[in-house]
Amino acid sequence: MKFASSYEPNQYEADIYAAWETSGAFDPVIPTVPVDDDGNGHDDRLNANTYSIVMPPPNANGNLHIGHGLTIALEDSLTRYHRLKGQSTWYIPGADHAGFETWVVYEKALEAQGHTRFEYDRNELYARVWDFVAMQRGNMELQLRALGASCAWDDLTFTLDENVIDRVYTTFEKMWNDGMIYRGKKLVNFCPKHQTAFADIEVEHKDEKGTLWEIAYDDIIVSTTRPETLFGDTAIAVNPNDARYKDIIGKEVHLPLTDRTIPIIADEHADPEYGTGAVKITPAHDFDDFEVGERHNLERIQVIAEDGTMINVPEKYLGLTAAECRKQVLKDLKDQGLLRGEKQIVHSVAHCYKCGTVLEPTLKEQWFVDVKKLAATAIEHLEKGEIKFYPENKQKVLINYLKNLKDWNISRQIPWGIAIPMFRKANSEATDEPDWIFDRRTDLKEIEKAGVKYVRDEDTFDTWFSSSHWPIVCTDWTEENPSPYYPLNVMETGADILFAWVARMIMMGLYVTGEVPFKEVYLHGLVLDAHGKKMSKSKGNVINPMDLVAKYGSDAFRLGILRGRSAGMNQAFSENSVISGRNLCNKLWNISRFIQGIVDEGDSLDSYTTLNQGEDWICRELNDCLDQIEADFEAYRFAEAVETLYSTIWDKYADWFLESQKIYRNVPLLKKTLETILVALHPFAPFVTEAIWQNLSWTEGMIITAKWPTRLEYDPISAEQFENIRTIVSEVRGTLQALSGTNNAKKYTLLYDNDSLVEDNLLLVKALTKVPAVDPLNGAPRGLRVALANHELYLDVPEKVVKEYKDALTEKILSVGRELDALNARMMNPNYVERAPEHLVKETIDAIKEKESLISRLKTQLTLI
RNA sequence: GGGAUUUUAGCUCAGUUGGCUAGAGCGCACGAUUCACAUUCGUGAGGUCACAGGUUCAAGCCCUGUAAAUCCCACCA
């Protein structure tokens, strides 16, 4: 016997995965590189039936977390479904160098060894991090395998692979030539701890308590939360409509603690309602002030250096940290009587999303992408509906974001990343040559062109700049050989990176290829803990997907994490749902074990025919189930598909069909239907379905490359009759349960009068209700009437028991009466009869007849008691 | 300030173009028991669909408003 009494995932999963991988089942059937089999000069792949999906690349040197677990469950289910449907499926795995994250980890390791980044040059650091990552790599790839990801491993793309860098450089060069790249000295969010700038999107704003100080600049009082920046003030702004200050616009005031004077200017930025209505302007250290400075052509005086110490300030404050300087400034202002008040406020402060350090708006020369055209093109294609979003409201959200997008800072001061291929002229005498030139030779620090020396910019690209090429590089798309796998069929990723990643892939895809990079976008939400709280290390509520896989199996995890989840929603997750997934796997295992047992007894017919109502019924239910799953996959309704499979397999197939097959056996049909449910469940539970497939005596090949089931043949009238049997059985069971006493099912014979359906299914009804016998009534009604309108059924119970059932019977009559009243009320409404669809009115009339007949029968029974 | 989302059973969620008595899983109560499965089987209790109006023959679903919660963007001198 190949089937143990329960399914033990750990015995099978590793071997099964290895078998899949070595068989080549993960690889697309249609080649990914150009072919011209018929020699007509055309790439024969281009009209092929392909299905492509890329994996959002997990951090190459990290471990998978619960969000990855969800990602794989979603993407791999899609992949396997489309593979079973016969498409040439390409699920492309990836690994992310995770520029900033990995750098932070590495720098910590470096510090632990007593070193700092400043001891090495950029190339050395790059090489060192490369080795560091190489050492840890593989962990997450093993974990992807444990989750069952059926991806094409040979095509794994690492974000620092040569073809990625090539493509990024090609795009950058094109943008540079198109005038979309510019070098700007602008305010950027700068993390003093990590010594790097961030894009707006990487900044985390948090509400914090702070102090608002009021400082006298001559007669004008200004409010500020950052008194130490006053040395960088180059103006005071008042609102042009503010009557209080009308007369002093254009005048100069003395800047405290210095011997400078600054002008009073009129600008809308000053809010008359806030504070005193006058605001100090520090263009070098505040984003709003920077813009005011642009409008009024103000000087930008940087007073806080990148290391967080004071520069360009009076001797006394030079070299202090910003915090020390603030204290000193406040003290000095107070001594001079210029500090006129302070109050506590709550304001939002920008933090580094990694270390929580307060970010310092800092003037820096950086590379920027002019996003106007990119965004406009993306909006145009999005508004045409070229990409379908799940959930669909994200389309609007994304368009709204793109409409307000500001230029994109792509420079990062982190060695671990793709070097920016720009070189600055070294000797300024050669005035005819441009200051900056593009060159791919980023492995060199210095190059020479036309006799002029150039030095490479030390910075690297923002990882999102290279990641935005992901669909292009993963599918090996090139100008010369566009891939049939581009655009991707779907981009599945987290809703939290809609702006950072999805938006940029769309802009970049359109810019490089002229086509949107994917046809559909499915966004998943956060996986929250069982109480709906965000998982975090500090809260200690983090669930490790690998623990659950080890404990319950990969399939159980996948089924569990998909349960109750819908697109874009942050939803709770608990071990319970994994347990219920595990139970389903075991149920399926035992279903198979049972059927194999029957097959072993011998019967070698291959083709099936249905022979009774239960068999017709299960065929109908399985067909409905397949329809439902196909529709659910089209609409990305994963949880619903799982739910449908769960109830079809358990509540219908096992509880009714298999139970009925204990009376009437149809071996070919058992085989056929089992294959159907195995294949249908395979996308969600790949391991157990494959393990069963391999253990069954008659199946061939591997289920991963099987064919999606075709519909079953059945007699619909007969199938519907089985519903009547189900109703009879349920009602008898319910009545038996409601009778006083225990073990009622064993005691009382079921009597039927004039009922061919029961007569034809005596053994089945007997087995399902567990009554000792099902006999014809033969005479006057006796015992307890079963509450069915269209069947004359009695439970042969003694008078005494019938009497004890009186209360339950009364309650039953009342409840049916209430339903009847509701139906009658509906029919009393002439508008309903007139305007509702005919079939509904007819159904209502039928229902009324049925209820009336049932009530009169029950009432007769009651009077007999 | 702008935008989005959510509110249905004790918990987590379905409920697709409005249409029969609003469903599932878990939990709970009661009952069963060796013959595929206790990771089992059966039966049941539990809902003013956040609230108030409106449209409609008919509203959990559509419209208006209110409340609560969550998230994103911008801003907070």
C-alpha cells in the first residue's frame, strides 16, 4: 500500500520539487530566444501562446518573510494554472542586490570588525559586498523552492547582472541624449547616519512633538522649529495680502547673532493665520524655503554640513553639531532678549525609513530625471485602460500620483549598486569640452577622451531606476529581438510599492519599448497578524513562513495564506487557516487512498458512464467547480477559487459522492473524477497533488504538466434528482437529531409511502441516514412525519417520543409560517406581480404552494399529538 | 488639506450586473464512533448587513448624508 493513513508533507516535498526541476517542467515550452524554424526570416515565436510573469526579486542575501510567502502562493498558482491550461509558461525568478538594505547590513558588519567605509575606495567596497552577498546567497532560493515556486531557474536574473547594467546604461544614455537627465543642485533628503540621499518616496513622515520658538528679527517676530538654521536665513517672507506687513515689504531687518541684514519679501508661502504671519526663509535647509528662494532669487547658504556639523556660521558656532548649536543659539537669543516665546506643537518630521534618523534637507548636486514626459506618456496609456488593475481603483490612484510627480533624484551615495556612467571633466582649462560625458567604462575611475581627462561620478543609481527595467531585462527584450513574453501577462506585487516600482516600470517600459510592460497588475496587501496588527520585530508578532512550511507543509501554507485574502487589502493571517489547509491536503490524500483501495480490487474499464443520480450529480458539481475556478483565475479571485475547491472536494465529493460510492461503485468514474479534482487543486496545492498522482497506480507522467480537466458528461435531470435525495437525507438526519434520547438513528425505521425516489435508492438512503431499515409504510401513517412537502416519509417512533417532539414541531410550524407570510406579502403587492420578472413571480407562487402544503401536513401531525 | 479603502455571526472574511429564507472557515453547543480520513462524521445555535434618509415592485449591494477605523499623498515656518 503506497498510501499511509495520513499525508506527511516532509516525506515528499523535497523529492517532488527536485523531480520537477530536473524534468524541465518549469521551463517554457516555446523558446525564449529567437527561432526561425521554417526559415522564412520571421521569429516563429511571436504568435505563440505564451504566459509570462516575473517574480519581484527578493533580497539576494536575505530570508523570505510572510509577504514573500503570499507573493509566491499567488504567482505560482497563476503560473501552474496557465501551464495546465497548455500555455508556454515562463515564471522568471529574480534576486535583488537591494542596494540600500544590503549596504546597511554590510556596513554594520564592517563596523563590527572595527573598520569603516572610508578605508576603502568604491571599487574595493563593491567587490567586498559582492563576496559578502555571494556567501549568503542561496538561502532565499532554497526557500522559494520550499514554497514550490515553479520558476525557470536557469533564467534567474540578478539585479547586478551584466545585461541589467547594460540595459540601464542604454536607457540612461538615451535619456541623457534626449535631455531628460540633468544635474541639479537641489535640496535632497539626506540621512546623516547613512550619508546618502533619498528620493521623496523613500522618506517616512512621522508626527512628532516639537517646540515652536518665536524670535525677534528687529520688530518682526518669526516662528521656527529650527533656530539653528537662522544663520542660513536669506529673507523673511510675509503674505502679500497681509495688511499688517504691507508697508515693510522690501525693507531690511537685522539677522540675530550676526551682522547681516536680510530683506522682507512678499510670498504666498507665508500663511497669515499661522504664528505671526512672518516666516524666516532658509533656502538651503527647507524644501518650501528652497522654492521661495527660487522664486525670489535668494542666496542659498548651507550652514549644516553633510556630517551634521555647522559651517558658514560665526566662529563661536563653527563645528558644533546641529543639536549643540540649537542649544547655544537659544541661549544666546535669550540672553539678548530676542527669544520671545515658545510653545509645544505636533508636526511631521522626515525620517530615514531604515534607521529612523531625522533626515536633513541638504543641498546636493545630484542626477535628476525630468519626469514630465515619462509621466505624461504613462498617464495617456493608463487612461486608455491598457493596463487592468486589481483592485481596479489603483488605476485612478496611480494616475493621480503621476500627475503630481516631481523630478526623480536617482543619485545615491552608496557603493553597493550600479555605478552612474557619468564622468566629470578633470582639468577645467579645456573649455570647449562638456563638463560631463556619458561613458560605460564605470570600472575605471578615470578616462581620457580627446585628450581630456574625466573622473567618474562616485555615486550609484537609485535601485528603482534599474528595477524599473525589470520586465524588459527579465524577458530579454531587445530592440532587435522583441520577446513574445513581453509585455508580461501580469505583474503581481505588493500594493505598497505601487508608486515606487509599478509606476516606474510603466514609465520606463513605455520609454524603452513603446509598449506598457504588463497587461494586468495584481496588487496584494500586507499580511497582518491574527489580530489585524502589522507584523514587526519589535512587537514580536512576526510569523516566519518557513516555520509553517516545516510544520504543516508547503501546500497547507499556500492554501492558508490565500484563504480570505483579496486584492489590495491588508488582512489578518493566522495559523488556523494553515491548519485548515493541512486538513484539506490530508482529506484529499485519504480520498485518494480510498479510491486506490477500490481500484486495487480490480476493474479495468477505462471510459466512464454515469449510472445513478449521485454520479450524475457529482459530474455536474465538478463541472460547475471548474467553471468557477476558471472565472476566478481570470478575475484574480484566489480566495474564492480555494473556497470553491475546498467545499467541492470536502462537502460534495467526499461527503456525498464517495459516501454514495460505498453503495454503488463505478470505478472508471472514481478514477476520472479523482483526476479532475487533483488537477484542479494542483495550482494551489502542488506537492500533495503530485505526491498522490505519483502514488496512484493508473496515472501517467507528472501532474505539473498534465492537462486541465475537460468537462464531464452527465444527465442533468438525474443530477437534479440527487438534490432531492440530499434534502431527504438532511431532513431525516435533522429530525433524528432533534428527537429526545441518544442514538436515535439506530433505533427508528424510516417509512416511505408512494415514493419512487426513495424506493429506487433504498440502500443509499439507509446508509446515509444510518437508520436500521427503510421500509414501505403499508397502511395508515404512523410515527413522526418528516417535514418535507413533496415526500411521504415517517420515522417509526413511539407515541411518547412523538409527543416529546411537540415543541420542536410547533416551532417548525411557526418558522415556516413566517416564511410563508413574507412570500404572501410579496404577492399582495400588485407592483411586484406587475413589474418583477415573470420567473421570479412564478417561483414565489410555487414556493407559497410548497410552504402551504408543508404547514398543513405539519399541523395535521400536531393535532394527532 | 487632497485621495483611497473599510464597517456583514464571537473572530477572520465572502456576498460579481439589485431578485428565493444573507454564506464560509475557525470558534461554540449537542450527538456519533474502529472497516479512506479524530487532520473524522452528523446536527445545531449565533446577524437590526455601522447609523439616518432616498431611489426601486425589490437594497448588504445603487444615491445622499453622518459616524468610526485604516492607509497613501501633500503640508505643518
